[in-house]
Amino acid sequence: MGFSVVIASFIVLIGFVAVFSTVATVMFTSTQDLTFAANDYIIKQQDKINTQMQLSVDSVSASQCQITLRNVGSKTIFFQNSNGYSWNSIIISYGSNTQWHSYTVETYTIQEIKVASTNTTLNPATHNFVNPGEQASILVDLPSGAEPIASQNIVSVTFASYIGAAASSEGVMQ
């Protein structure tokens, strides 16, 4: 009788140790994963805060808009396309009091990149990004089949970057 109590107690002790080590491992791994996720979130939020843009609508016609995007933050904005996916999107909404149309445009033309407040231009084919203190002139065509922009329509343009920062402006077709 005495020997079986020792063996049973030893088996119960091994079970407690196994359960405790499993729970401790799960808690440690979960805490580590939460720490990594929190750090990643903080880094992305810092990138978003450091990305500051100003957008102006320069001109509006029936089928296109000319906009200027200025990088006034401390992070570079890249104009990349990967396998047909554009890193940045432009959203155009226009209309009058009765009806509005909105389109997401992934294909737009970077006409010129220049250092802000100067005449120094950079080739968009080789300089496909906007550093802090630079600006890009962008031509945005409405998608095929889109309703034309009518005279006196309010046009709202939003540039959404791959980082999550956005800049918006409005214009009117004269």
C-alpha cells in the first residue's frame, strides 16, 4: 500500500508539471506575439504620421483632372506598380446636389516631379517617388464608361497612399 501511494503521487506530480509547463509556454508565446504585433502597429503608425501630403486640384475637364501632390512630411512616397497592383489609389467623386459618381483610379499618369518652389524637374520614369520637399503633377483620367464631369460639378479628389495616409482637395469644372 505504501509503495503504490508514492507511485500515484509521482504520476500526479508529473501531470501537474506537464500542465503547468504547457500553460506557461502558451502564455509566453502569446505575450511574445502580442509584443511583436504591438511593435509592428507602432511602426506603421509612425510611418503614417511621418507621411504628410498636400493635394491641390489644378484643373478639371469632362474626362480628367490635373492634380499636384506635395510631400510635406519626412517619409518618401513611392509610385510603384507590382503585377498590375498600384501602391497608391486616387479616388474621384463628382456631381451635383442630385447625383454623385465615385471611382477608384489605379492607373494615372505622373507627368512631372519637381523640387517644390523651384523649376528643377526630375524624370518620372527614373524618379518614381516623391521625397520630402518634392511635388508631383499627376493626370487622372476617368475610367472608360464613366459619366463625364459636367460644368459646375464639384470634384473631390483623394490620394490614398500605400502607408495609409491620405490627402484630399476639391475643384470645380468651369
